[in-house]
Amino acid sequence: MSSSLQKHDDNNQEGIERYQYIPHDYASNKESNGLDPHMIIATLLKYKWSIMFFLIAGGVGAWFYASTVTPTYQSTGSLLISSADTSPTEELSKIISQTSGQGTSSTFENELEVLQSRKFSLQVADALMEEEPGGRRSFPILWNADENGNLEKASQEAVATRIRRGIRFIEPKEEESDIVGINYTSTSPDEAAKIVNLVMQTYIETSTQQNRRAAQSTANFLEKEKERLQQKLQNSEQALRRYMDATGIVKVDEQATGMVAQKSDTEAELQRIRTELETVNENISNYEQQLEQIKPGLSEQFSEAVGPRIRNAQEMMARLEQERSLIIAKNPGVRQRNPVPSRLQYLDKEIARLKGEIDELSKKLFTSDDEFMGMNSEDRAQMVSQIQGRLVELRMQKKQLESRQSSLATHKDEMDANFNSLPEGMVKLAKLQRDVRINEELYLNVLRQHADMAVLRQSQFGFGRIIDQGNVPNAPVGPDRKIYVIVGIMLGGFLSVGFIVIKEFRDNSINNVGQLRTVYLPPLTVIPSFEKVSKRKRRSFNTGSGKVPDEMVLLQDRMSIASESVRRLKNNIIYQNGETPPKTIAITSAEKGDGKSTVAANLGIAFAEEGYWTLIIGADFRRPKLHEYFGLSGDTGLSNYLNGNLPFDQLLQDTDVESLKVISAGKDAEMPEIISNSMRFKQLLKKMQEVFDVIILDTPPYGIISDSTALLKQAEATVVVAKYRKTNRGMLFRTMEELEQINANVTSIVLNDFDHKKETGSYYGNGYYQSLYSNYEDYR
């Protein structure tokens, strides 16, 4: 974007060039430039103290906030989960499973699911509430506060929910390890340690009771079987003796003995198969009942469709995970490659898809009201899949036993037919002897099992063993003040960025020299902020009264950078029009308070010091201020002269500068909007042009007051003053447009009260003004 410069030949007066202001869209120019890194850095440096404030405030605020947060304590224990040390024989295990519906051992995964279940948390809550270990300070988990702040005991369900929320079970990193870590976090150290230990103790007691109940149930069953078989043996022995006494037959020949033995073995095998079938059927029923207890209809659902699909998905996912692990193990850092190998991407997508499929299938089996609340969908599906897998094995075993039973039954029928060819007495005696032998073997077997079960019942313990007790923590684990401070500093950083963005985007003032360079071509003069001068070092007026104000830099410190900037403005006005300065120079601005009177006063001194006979006229009748800069009286002035209340010889006032005269605006001007257009004022101005080399007119701000239209139109040169980071950008640009419309000859623009430390960028590049002012100080 560039500005246009055109000479108005028809308005060219005495060689003075008029510059035409053509408005531009600064916002579009700014957007087209994009984000300049130098501009960003400069902006951050400009707001460095604000950023520092936000960062420190964020960190300190977070530190104090962390001090108000209730500290939390964590206790940790470890539990070994395994089967009981004394394991029953395989034969007893089958009997226990048949009589109690549960096995004598369990897997680590199953027991971990038990620990995470809602039912177990209710047991822990019940045990804790029964003990009543302490008040709210030591055990807040047991108490509730109502709306009025009154304490009341929490319900078992509420306590169990809080336990599940605070407890964490840490699975072992090594696959072969069966040690699980148990963490509990609480605002009370006593409560944290108590719940960790209570969880481990409750688990051990529960599993011990479960195993002993199973052993007791089996022992009762074997006791009844022993009594039944003992009675049966006695009955068979009595029958054998009665038959031998009645018939006198006491011996069976070898052929009959062999057939009876073979028949006895066949029948014994049939009896064993029938027993196994009963056990298998009982186990099938028990597993199906377990599925039904988890969720009614689950067994049928799993068997019909969902189960096989879940198992297939799990098997496929296991194969894919194994392949992925192998790729990662053989290729360290493969995850950091860009892009990730296509095979690894495929495996990740397939594993994620299978997990989603398992999750969806599991949702068909479980709802949010199911018992095992501590398990995710995949674990629940895995548990049901294990049960169903066992059911499949049992059903296959059942079919094999039924097939074997059918073959033996056929063989027995053939043997019964051969048996009929033997003498009836021999057959009867052989059968009675066989019954005695079979009953004796069964009785001795049950007797032995009963003896073994009596020992096993007393040695049954739970599946857990405490490795490390949960100790009462000495120091809290939270809040972590370092994390809070880091988060607070980050939040402060975000807030500072937001503050800067809002500040910059809401700032419609002239906050960048480049804004003026891109939209206005006449020379731009930047006048820096005036340094404050202590009262002790201030000069006093010789002609006027009082101390010289800070704004009069050419009287206070002629060697300052601000004084040099005013002289540069004077030179720009002179030499852009040749060797002679314009006769009349109007000073105006877009808004009040931009410093136009200050510029007019210092510019008049600069011209006078160079030898030009200079006059400054205060033409701002609404807010006259020019006289104050020279220590002069403002009670009378131009307005009084124009209305006939002040003679001409009292109109001009002397100043400390020999070649400089001042006409103040005066007070209580009537109809200030027409004074500058009055014929008497025009005649006075024409008369003063014959006497003075340079006449500077301090006019009202044209952006808001149009009183000076005639003066601005007739002046040979017009200087527009804007104040850095104060003057509204739109007001300034609109003022320039209106000055163009009245054909005012704007030859210079002044950016007043400039602070180079706040400048984010320059038309000449970053750091230009810093370098300029630094170099100037070296040459003072």
C-alpha cells in the first residue's frame, strides 16, 4: 500500500507545494503484512512488565491457592494373590466343585475383579462402619453434612462409593507376578491407612470363609456318603451270608468267577462314568448359574451369538498385539518416525477397531447396573469368555462320557446274555460276592476321602497374603505446589497474551510510527516525550512570571532530543518549500490534548532563534493555553482586541526570546466560531504579515471544532499534531480528509509525546528510534 502525492498547480502559492491526502485502509495493510516475528518480539518487550506481572501473579496466586487446598494423604499396601498353600487332590477338587459349585483355586485376574467389584466394596464399607474407628476429622468417609452443617452418618452405599472412588489397584508390571499394589487417597492419613489394611484383611477373610464353606460342604457330603455306603456294604454282606447258608454253595467255579469279574468291572466302569457325568452336569449347571447371576439370560446370549464373536475378536487382537510388540522390540524408536511405518499404522487401527468391537459386544451383555462395577467392558467380556470356554470343554467332555456310557451299556447287555447260560445258583452267588466287593471298594474310597477332607478343612485359608501393611503417611501427597505454580504461571502467561491481544486490538490510537508512514506522505516529525524537570532546576521567566513549564523544551534544555526534534520540524517546514519559510503556519490537531499549543510555542522559539521575526497568535478561543507557556497573562488578548476592548499597542506581548512576540487568545470570547472569519481579524493578520517573517497560528483542534476553517484554508502551511498512543487513528485520518476537502495545505504532521520504548515497529525497521536517541545522547 502506498500513498499518492500530487501537486495542485492551481493552488500553488509562492512556490509552496500542496500535498493531497489520499485515505488508505490501514487494517488491510496490517493484515496483508501477516505476523512479523520482529513485531511480535517488540510487542512482548513493550509489555514485558505487564507480562512479568501476570506471570508472577499467576505463580503467587497458585501458590496461595495450593495452601488453601485440603492436603491429601496416600497409604500403600501390597497383597499376594494366589491359591491356598494346602491344595486338595484332583479327586477331592472334583468333589468340592460338584458339591459347592466353586473351585478350590482361582486366577489372578478373577481375584482382581473381585477386589474391584461393587459387592466387595460394600463388604469393606460394612466392616468399616461396624468398627466405628473415629470421628469426622479422622474418618470423613463415614460422615455427611446436611444443608445446615449438621453431621450425620453416611449410608453403606455412600461409603462404598467413596471407597471405590479413592481406591486404586496397581497390577504387577511382570506377567508372572501375583502381587497387587493397593493405594487409597484421603484427606485423613489415619483413614488412608485404615482402608488399605481393611481392604486386604476383608479380602483374606472373605476368601478364607469361601474356601472353608466349600470344604465344609464337601465334608458333610462325604459324611453322608460314608454312612450310606457303609450301610450298603453291611446289607450286601448280610445278603451273601444268608444265601450261602440257605444253598450251601460257598465257591464259584473259575469260568463263572471270570465272567462275574468282567461283568463287575464293566458295571463299575459304568458307575464311574455315571458319577463323572453327574459331576460334569453339576459343573455345567454351576457355571451357567454364575452367568445368570452376573446377568439373567447372559448364558443364552453368549452361547447363541455374542460369545463366539467376542472370543474370535480377542484371539485376533492378541495376535495383532503380539506382532506389534515384536515390531517395536526389533525397531527401537519406530514410534518416533515420521511417518510411522504403514504396517504399524495398520496394526494400531485394527487393534483399536477390535477393542471397539469387543466393547460394543460387551455392552450387549452388561449394563451399568451389573455387579462388577470395577471392570471395564473388555475385562468383563474376558471373564465371561473364560466361563463360557470352560462350559464348552465340559459339554465336549459330557458328549464323550455319554458315548462311552452307551458303548459299555451295549457290552453289558451282551455279558448279561452270556450270564444266563450259567447255573442259576452260581450266578446268584457271583453277583452277591461282586456286590460285596464293589460296596467295599466304594466305602473304603469314600472313607479315605473323608479322612483327607477332614485334614483339608482345617488347613483352608484365603487366596491372599499381606506382603506390606498400609502405614499411616507422614506427609501429604497433594496438592503438589510445584505443579500448581507451573499451572499458575502458564495461566498467567495465557492471561498476559490475552491482555496484550485485547489491548492491541482495542487500541485505536496512533501507536506505531509506521501507521502514519503508510498513509501520509508529507514529512513526519516525531517529538519524544518531554523530560520532567525538578522545581529546583527549572528556569524562571525574565519577561513573563513564574517558572518555565516542562513543555518549553527550547527554553529549558536546548540540547535535548526533544529540542532537536522541534528544530527538525522547523527545517522540514522551511526547506521543503525552498529557502524561505511560509509566511503563515497553522497548527491544528484531530482531538483536544494532542499538544498543538506546545508544538506552536516551541516552533515559534525555533524560528526566532534562527533570526526570523516570529509571531505566535493564539487562535483557540475556546480553550486558550498559549499564554501559559510563556508566563504571560491571558486576561486580555486577540478576542478583546477584535471586539474593541483592547488597543493595538497592548495586543503584542514580549517573551524571553528577543525575536518572538505572542498574541494571546484572550478571555470570554463571544461567538468564537466566527471570530477567525471576521474582517478585522483578516485585516490584522494581513498587517502582521507585513511586519513578521513567520506567523504561527495556534488554532482549535479541527477534528472536533470547525472554527478555524478560514484560517486553515488561507494559511500557506498547515501542521497537524497527533499525540502518540492518545490520538484516535480514525479521528486523525478523518481530519486529514476534511483538511483535504477545504484545500488546506498540509505540509507536515507531528507525532507528539513519542515513547520509543513502547514502539513495536518502525517504518525504518525495528530499533530505529532507540538507535537514533542513543546516538544523539552521545553527541550532546
